[in-house]
Amino acid sequence: MVREEILKSSNELVNQIYEKMRVIESCDAITDKIKDLDVCFNDNEQSIVSLEGVLSVDQLTGIRGNILDVINNNAVEAQKFLEQMNLLSMKPATINPESEQATKVKPEPKVLDVKEVREYYKDHTIKECCEYFHVSTVRMGQFIKDNNFAKTKAKAEPVKQPIDANEIRELYITKNQDLADIAHEKGYTKKELFDFCKANNIVRPKTPSGDWR
């Protein structure tokens, strides 16, 4: 009985470790992308409804900022858990002394000076800042949050390509491409292309089960 309890406890701990590692990896992967995403949702008819043009730029920025705060807090909590388990200091097994020595040679983290990081962050992503200052994404994200850094670099307006109903109908219905991908390729927002589809009666047919194809 004791053996079974130990195995169960060990399995639960391993699952927690993998969960925290996945949290950190996911946060690192999507943090930079959140800043430029449209704020939208699907209604009951599975149509994409964008909040751009409904909410102000400041309100949309605030929503993205809140999402980033939650993501960053989750990453910080996951890192704290792994640090308590002493997993962040572990390194993979090596085959020979030369490769083991290579894993030990790592750049020393730079001191994060507020003015220096702010200037560098203006024209670079968080990932690039991490590489430049030799710190983790979680640490850099927390530092940026604590010092209220804001991007001042203007976002380039996409170049809109001419579109016609037959082309969009071919891509969206016949080839079953995602509406957001088509909009991005053509230089439009999802809301703009959604309105275009609605005006031209471009709607995907429903399956026999009632779901959208």
C-alpha cells in the first residue's frame, strides 16, 4: 500500500512539473504575438466579431495589456515552482567531457538598467531583449511590467490588395481557408473582410449536423 501511494504521489509530481514547463514554453511563444492580435470573439452563429472600431485604441491596448499580465503572472508562478524543485539548474546528460564543458559556458546576465532596457525595447521584441541582456523571458517580461515600458514604435499599416467576391469565395469556401489568414494575406483586418463577405453573401454552408463546415 505504501508503495502504491509513493508511485501515485510521484506521478502527480511529474505531471505538475511537465504542466509548469508547458506553461513557460507557451508563454514564451505567444507573449510577443499578443500585442498585435485583433480583439474579437465568435457569436452564436460562429461569425467572427471584431472589437476594433467599437472600442478605442486605449481600451484595446488595455485589454491586451491585461491578457499579457495574466500570461506573465502564470509564467512567473510556473518558474517559481520549478525553482523550488531545483529543476532550472539541471542540465541534460552529456556524452563526452568536451560537450559537457560547452554546456557550462554561458553568457553572464547583464544588469538590467531601466534606461538602457527602455531604449533597447523601443525597437526590439521581448525575445530580442532577452538575447541581448542574457536573461529569461519571464524575468524580462516582469522587468518591463514593473517599469511600465510602452512601445512607441508605430505599427506599419498593411498594404491592402484589390479583392473581389469570386476570389474570396474560392479561398474561403472552396479551399476552406481561415478568414483571418485570408485577411492578413490581403492586408485587411478580420472585421473588414467579414463585412465584405457579409455584403457579398459569402457564407460557408452548414454540415448535416448543423455545424459550420
